[in-house]
Amino acid sequence: MTGCPTALSPSEARLLAHYASGCRVVEAGSLLGYSTIIMARVAASVVSIDRHVGYRGSTWRRFRSNLERAGVASQVRPIRGEALMELPAIIADLAFIDLTGEYELTHQAMLACRSPLVAVHDATRSGCQGVDQAIQALGWPVVYSVDTLVVLRSEVGRR
């Protein structure tokens, strides 16, 4: 559908689109832009944060090209930076976390989100046990899950 490689299953992509529909979305970890495109097609706005390094060089140009080809570049505010530095400044309706799968980064990113719903990718995925540990450590209520995508109601949503 987007022409981008992805680790999201079709069911996960549909769930992301459902929760992003009409919302202000912040995404931490975009890689080549598949999830960004899926959400930008239906969201009110998307802020996408990624360092765009570490995958055999920079992914920045390919990410931007994919957004242009999909016709959603104008709906996305890309930030080339560190998720933990950028997330606290962005208020959103939905946060989507798809980072390294490591506990500390996932846990800190979830806590940094300023949104009532936080969707986290790679739960139960082999090699990404830190995602499950972060979800369990926070104990936020699960709103919905499919495959390795879990949507949680954050502390922000319970204030």
C-alpha cells in the first residue's frame, strides 16, 4: 500500500489507522515511514520523531521520499532527533512508540508521552522483551491489542 518495507502486520496497520483517525499523533521511531504514512492519511496531524541513523547510514532521504510519494508530506512534521528529548514538548491524542525494543528506552519514551493513548509496537516479539517489560512495569490499562501492537491508556489519560 505504501511501497515501504515494514514490520507492521496488516492488522496492526489497520489498528493504528483506527486510533489515529482525526487525531493529533506523535510517533517515536518512523524508520522509512510506513507507520507515518498510514497515520498521516487519516490523522489531523502527525509529528514524527526519529534519529534516522544506524541502519547502514541515514534513512532521512528515503523517509522523506516515501512521504512525498505517498502524498502525505504536508501532513507530517518530521523531527530528526532523539525521542526522549522531543516527546515531552508535544501534546497529542495518540502516541505511537516503535523504537529499539529495549526496556529503558521504551519505558522512558512511554513516560515522556503527553497523550492519553500510547500505542507500543513489538510487544511479544522475539528480541524485543524490553517492550513487554516496560508495559508491565507501568501497568497502564490495555485498551486494545493485535499481533505485537498494544494500545494503552496512559497516566495522562487518567488525570
